[in-house]
Amino acid sequence: MAGATEGPVREALDALPLVDHHCHRVVTADLDRAGFESLLTEGDVWPGVSPFDSPVGVAVRRHCAPLLDLPRHAPAEDYLARRAALGGPEATRRFLAASGTGVFCVDTGYPPGPAALPVEDAAVYEVVRLEGVAESVAAAGVEPDGYAEAFRTAALAAVRRPGVVAVKSVAAYRTGFDLDPHRPTAAEVTGAAARWLAHGGRLAEPVLVRHLLWTAVDLGLPLQLHTGFGDGDLRLHRADPALLTDWLRLTAGTVPVLLLHCWPYQRRAAYLAAVFERVHLDVGLTLHHVGPARAGAVLAEALEITPFRKLLYSSDACGVAEFHHLGALAFRRGLAELLQDRVDADELALPDALRFAAWAGRDNARRVYGLPGDAPDGD
Amino acid sequence: MAGATEGPVREALDALPLVDHHCHRVVTADLDRAGFESLLTEGDVWPGVSPFDSPVGVAVRRHCAPLLDLPRHAPAEDYLARRAALGGPEATRRFLAASGTGVFCVDTGYPPGPAALPVEDAAVYEVVRLEGVAESVAAAGVEPDGYAEAFRTAALAAVRRPGVVAVKSVAAYRTGFDLDPHRPTAAEVTGAAARWLAHGGRLAEPVLVRHLLWTAVDLGLPLQLHTGFGDGDLRLHRADPALLTDWLRLTAGTVPVLLLHCWPYQRRAAYLAAVFERVHLDVGLTLHHVGPARAGAVLAEALEITPFRKLLYSSDACGVAEFHHLGALAFRRGLAELLQDRVDADELALPDALRFAAWAGRDNARRVYGLPGDAPDGD
Amino acid sequence: MAGATEGPVREALDALPLVDHHCHRVVTADLDRAGFESLLTEGDVWPGVSPFDSPVGVAVRRHCAPLLDLPRHAPAEDYLARRAALGGPEATRRFLAASGTGVFCVDTGYPPGPAALPVEDAAVYEVVRLEGVAESVAAAGVEPDGYAEAFRTAALAAVRRPGVVAVKSVAAYRTGFDLDPHRPTAAEVTGAAARWLAHGGRLAEPVLVRHLLWTAVDLGLPLQLHTGFGDGDLRLHRADPALLTDWLRLTAGTVPVLLLHCWPYQRRAAYLAAVFERVHLDVGLTLHHVGPARAGAVLAEALEITPFRKLLYSSDACGVAEFHHLGALAFRRGLAELLQDRVDADELALPDALRFAAWAGRDNARRVYGLPGDAPDGD
């Protein structure tokens, strides 16, 4: 059980400034109960089913309350009252600082806005969500036969801004991954753009989603892909990363691919990371939703066959900074539990455990995104 | 490992009169070896492969033998001999009483017959299996264009009988969930009824299965759905509850949906329970088949992200009352193991653990089905 | 955690001469770093991502180094240097002997060549890979309308050679299991053969793959099927053994079917083993790739509902004999951990645990393949 593990791996992970390679901005304003609860769940808030009575709610009361000067397991009412008394900005500041994160890579597509977090002593980079770029192009007005070039131009402009380190796609939400893996022809793109532009709305046209993924390859930056767990807008079975296999094969030798979240498909993601050079994975979002009590179990599955060079850390925290803190805590404890147990059982040497912990928490992300750093392992 | 956990959560769960929200009737008659073994497995009985040599058989010898005054782990031969000596009715009475169940909701569609169990001090309610209703309508004779109305009328009559608290569908067996999620038109239903009625047999016509699910919505009662694990008549990959996503979205705001069994898709079911207000789940059938040794592990996955308001208890016991006992025992020990471990690791407060235990074992079912009770948590 | 478990089950499993019912030949020649690393991974070797920095690499350094007279966890460089100094043949001999395997069943289709391993005191049998037979028939030249008969004749000749105990198919790689389950007609086979023979190459024509599976049924020998985890040539979601359900139903009562590897679908494979008489499973390949640290967890899932008569041992070791050793070690420790924990928790009687251990490690394979033995359990 996470939480009980102590020892040198835990100490090293607790001291490591993490690279959170995928997160979102936060609401720093004060939040009432309805507002806070709505940010606590991937569903909605329903009568009689408080999000506090879920694994993530339990984890917030256990691990976030003390940062608001409350006892562990403080009741939800006390938590909300104290958070309100401190004010949203102060609470946010405390959680972000407590996360011990050195680098945040912020998906600026949701909620839309600049990459910014109220942090000192941490670097903030930007991840450009390509569906947002495409939808902006459509909103600005474009002819179907000009869509491909306009999207490409806008995406290039977006990624050339300072601080942009990656692009992201939510194709998993829009169509799922059961797509024709081939690059669509110009004529197919024009025809699909005509269909989409006639009605507008979110980009969910299969040919254009496919075109978006191939455009991402052309951009040359690492590509983050939502896979698995998310909100109620998803069809989970179509977000299985294994469905990407043919596309990964066709795009071999191009950009790094970062499979985000993955749960409950973490083993399938691990398979892809084990056999495709560019594929990496994290279990962000999952870790704070399952909480420290299960983070070790989920990480253990994710790491069953994953090369230790291929696991990254992300919180995928969104909305409330509690999740930036909880994500980091669950990752540190879960990974420490897993590695220290193996060291204690003499299945793993301590120096290797410390190396793998630093890779997963920081160095693998530095390597994939080309972030500055001390390159402590000479890679 | 389940079985070793002691402490206040286990004590509370051991004392809690469970609501078994989905089970079946039992054979109270005496059973010979072949008869007993055939009820012990979801498969058939094969030469050289005794169902006693499976996890559920091991659990029966361990946990049921003492209720027949035998030592733990008694050999199968001794078990069968002692059960025969006591007689089926007495054995059944002992197991049902030992289950500590306060309410049984009995699926009267399989085996067909009235909702009845030889219990004292327990309430028995009925769950109406809609495929059985439809097949009775067909057997009684109906024209294709009268099918929809006749089915609706028969279903209404069935659910208005005293003691009926829910309906159930085995669509997972008949077609699987990869169905067009939309309500079929009257013309589609008539056409499909013509095809089905021409040949008769089990209801497995995709349009009519879809129509059955939508009729369930109209009935207004909670809808139990078989998902995942079952007997050899299943295509497991088509019983994945995630395939229901679009249908759940279209029927939002209507009846409660109870995902039964779920294994090995308990995480996908948990996702649905986390993002759809009406969706609840259990891991019935699974718990006694995996036995107390693995019940905690399966529950831990099922509860990774499930709101604690959304987990229910069912045994799905069928045929022999050993399973009503084993299901209850595996649930109590598995859930106690999970919750007590978190309390011991200071990841969960004891009052919350006790609350969640009572919810899952009794109160969530009372709430969904509107069962009488003390409503101890004021819900 | 595996490794720490001691007790009578572990002692019994350590002393048991295993039947490795599915493995491959080894490279006995000396290997340089690139050559060794390429055999260590199911992927390729990529810059900056050494296969030693993966769970299987960690396990090799931990459990294989001592057999080369090195300390546990020896660095990769030391390991490779010592292996080179000893020479490939000597290293191979040590690992094969340390595996404690009494019987090896060798898939002679990959790498192609005779069933042979440098072992003393162990029997070696052959498993004929049917795709190789079909491709040899094509390479030798055949008319489309003669293909079915030529394939059948060649397969019969292949399986009638001394020492052949089973056939194998890699349909999972070629088309996946989402095939029409019915036996193709002669005309369909001829048409498909015309398409395939016109282009040659690997057998991946869906009708012919289906024909191959039905031909396997006609041959009458146990049929090994690759399912789940493998190299990068796979589409993992199409290798789900549940997709075989309709074919298993149609072929009921014919040959034993052995589901190999299964991960991450071990629970679905377990369902098939629980409801279809002929279906058996192993978690070979997986066990050494996840290493002893996770072998118990994977086996626990595989055994949740599997009858104890239905689990077999295989290493699926290929290329380097380290894997024959590691597979055996991970199996012994993982199964001992699982069974001994249950004995210690009084969930399982020790004699039953010992019986199930011997079944899984040796006797079930003897039974399925009709291998000679003492038939110690009178079966």
C-alpha cells in the first residue's frame, strides 16, 4: 500500500523536481462547493453523489487538507470553508509549490488560454492542441480547398511561438483511433473540409482527424495523444492505444509519440512502448483519480514490460491545483513503492532504482522534449 | 490476502445484513456428484477436470465445508457425502442463513419460476427478465405489427406485480452491446418481429434486442444488465460494457442502470459509473468464482475510480446456495481487506470506510431500488 | 513480491522437472552487445534505450549473472564480457541446465531448423508451425486448386515425423482472430490460393489462415495458438483470444487448443479455459519479460477462474537460453508465491497446492500431449 513505503527511493523521488510533461491551467478564483466539486470529477455533479465520496475525493481530504492547515481527512465542508477563507490564489500557490514540480508543460487548448501557472522557481512550457488550431482556422473562414494549407500554416505559426515544446491531439475523443491509418489525399481532405465547414462545430470528421495526425507528424514536434480515461464525452473502447498500431508503423522514424493517461489500457500502451521506438507513455490523470492507494498498482501494470526510458510523469491536472499536488504525490509514492519493494526483495539494485526513478520523473521528458537540464546521466 | 484481514471494517461488514441485488433461485433437492458439479461451473463438467479443482471449488471446500460440520478443505467426496446426508433442503437453509443477507432480489427468468428462496428473516423481491417476457409473447402468438404493443403490455403487467423492483436484460448474451444505440422505429420493429416470429427460438434479433432495451427505459424501473463474465454461451468481447456508451448517452436522465458482473471489464464499468449519473456496477458472480483469495484484488480494480455511491453487492448465485454464502463472504472479506488496508495506511478515515462499506453492502441498493430501510445515512 | 516466498510449495516447484510445452531454439554462437541486445527485446534496439534498462534486462542481470559466476545485478558490460569469455555454448548449457526442464517442446518454425537444444537429461519434442508448412508448399510450386490437398499432405507428413507432438499457428500475427469462424469451402480456398500464390510472401490471406486453422483440426494434434503479447509485427487488439469464441464453439469436441502468452488478455483466456473443454492456456513469454517481480501478479490474474487442470508452463524462450532459465524461474517463483500465500492464509490446503503446482508445471502438459511419465496422479 502506497504511503507506507520509506527508504532511499522514496527520499530521492520526494526530492526530485519533476517534469510534468502534460497538465492544464487552473482556476485560481475562489470556488463555491458546486464549482469545486464540478472540477473534482470527470463526470458531472449529481444529487446524492458527492465527488468527495470517490477515491479522488478521499485523496483530496487526506493529502490536500494538511496543506490548508487542516487535519488529515477533514470533512468536505471544513475543506471548502478553509479553502474559501484562504482564497483561491493562496490555495493554488500552496498546492503548486507542494507538487515539487520543476517544469510544467501546459496544454493551452483546454481551458483555452495562455500557458501560465502561478509558480515561482518552475519553468512553464506550452503544448499546442491541434484540434483548437483547426477549429480556429475554420472559425476564421476558409474554403475547403484551402483548409489543408491554412491549417498547416496556422499550426506552424502556433508551434513556432516561444516556449512551445509539443503538440497534442484529442482524436481519441473526436473519432477514436479506429481510423484508416493512411495519410489522406489532398482531394479527400478538401471533400472532408467541405463537409465539416458546412456545419462547423468541433472537428470530428474522420478524414480531417486523420489529416490532423499526419500534419502533426509534419510539424516535427513530439505528439501527445490522449488515450484511455477521460471525461464522459469519450467512448472508452475507441480510445484504446492499440488501435493506433498501423498508424504507428506507417509513421515509424518520425516524431516521438506520448501516450497520455492510458488507463485501463496501460498494458497495451506498454506493449507499444516496448516495440515502437518513438512511443512513450504516462499514467497521468489516472494517478490522482485512483489516489495514492492504487497508484502503485496502476504503475506496476504500466511498467510490466515498458523500457524504463519510456515512462514519463504527467499530472494531467486540470482546474484545481489540488490535482497538480496529488498527481505528483501519487506518482512519487507509487513509483517509490514499486521500486523500493523490488530493491528490498533483491530483484533490483538500488543504483538502478534511483536511475529509473530520475528518468521517469524528469530525465525522460527532458530527453523527449529537448528541455534544458544538467543531463545528469550523460544522455 | 483476503481472510487475514481483521479490524473494525471487517466486523462491521460481517454484521451488515446485505442487500443481494441480483441472484437466482436454488435447487433445494438432493444432488448427486454430477448434478452438483454441473452447478459449480460456468462451463460443463469434463472428464478429468473436476470443477472442485478450480478456484471456486477450492473456495467451496474451504468455506462451505465447515457449515456442513466438516473440516476446512474437506475432500470433494466427503463434501458430497455429507451434503447428501444432510439433504439438499437443510444444506441450502444453512448456506442462505450464513450469507447474512437481509434482502434478496431474484432474477426469475433463469431458472424460470417464482421469486422464492427458503429463507426466514429476509425479504425477497423479484427482477423480471425481459427476454423471457418477449419470448412468452412470441410463444403465445402475435402478429409482427402487434409485437411491440404486446411486449410492452406484457412487460408492464410483469413489473406491476407485487415485489418486482427491477428488470433485467441478457442482451450481452444475445447480440452483445455493439448495437445501433438508437430507438428503432415502429416499422423496423415490425420487420424484425416478422423475421423472428417466423423462426421463433430465443430473442437474438438485433433490432428487437435494441427495442427491448428501449422498452426497459419506458418501464421506468432500474435496469440490470448482464456484462462480462458468464457461461459458455457468451462472446466475452461483445459483453464489454463500454460498448454501451452511446446508448447510455442517448438514455441519459432515465432509469438507473446496473452493470452486473463486469469482470474482466470492471475498470471500464467503473469509468461508466464515474461519468454517467445513472450507472452503477457490481462484481457479482466473479467474487465467488475467483474466491476470497482474489475478491479483494477484483474489488480494488472495480473501485479504482468508482464513486462509492455506485458500487452494489450481488452474489449472482445460481443453482446451489453455496454461492449465496460464498458471494457474501468474498464480498465482505474483499471489501474489508481493501478498506481496512487504506485505514491502516492512513489513506482513509475509519468513519468513511464504515460509511462506504454500508453503502456498498446495503444502502446503495436501497437507494436505487427504493427499498424500505432505516435510511441510516439520511439519504 | 516474488523472490521472498519460501516454504513447501516453493521447494516442490524448485524440484519439479518442468515440461516447457512451447519454446524455441537458441543461438549458441558467441554474441556481441548488439546481437545479444537484439535478442533481449521484442522490439528493436534503439539509440539511448538499452534493452538492459527494461524489466527483462533487470531480471537477466539479477538472475542470470550468478550463473556466469558474476554478482547479482552485475552491470551489462560485465555481463556481456563474461558471457563472451565463457563462450556462447557454455553459457547456453548453464542456463538450459539451470532451468530444470525435463521436457522441451520446440517450435521449429522460428527460427527455422530442427528441434534441438544442447541439453542432457531432457527430452526434446517438436511443434510444427503450420504457416511454415503452407509457405513451403507455395515455394515448391502448386496450382491454386491443388493448394488445399498439397498443404494437407505436407502437414500430415510433417506431423508424422518422430517427436512431433503438436502444431502451432501464428494466425494472430497474420490476420488476427477476427475471422469468419466457418470452414471455408473448397472454392473459397482455391480462389484465395490464387490470390496468394500470385504474389507469394507470408501467408496472411484471411481465407487461407482460416483454412489453416481448420486443417489443424483435421490433423488431430493439439493446436498451439499465439495470442496476445509478441513482437512489433502484431496488432495486439486483434490477438485477443476472446475473438476465437465462435471458432472454438464450431470446433468443439476436436483437438486440444493451447492459448500461448495471452497477456494482457490472460483473464479472457481464463474465461475460455473455464467454459470450453479443450482450451488451455499459459503465460509464457510474458513471465520472463515482466520478470519474477511481476510474474506472481500475472499468474494470479491468469488463474482467477482457470481450472487448475488448464494452466500449462511454457517459457516461449527464443534466441538466448537466459530466457529458458528466467521463464522457468519466474514461473516457479510466481506460482509458489500465489499458492503458498493461499496456504498461509488457510485459503488452500497444502496437498492441493502441491497437486496444482505439479499439474501446471508438468502433468497438464503430459496429459494434453500424451507424453510419457509416471502419471503420478493416476490420471
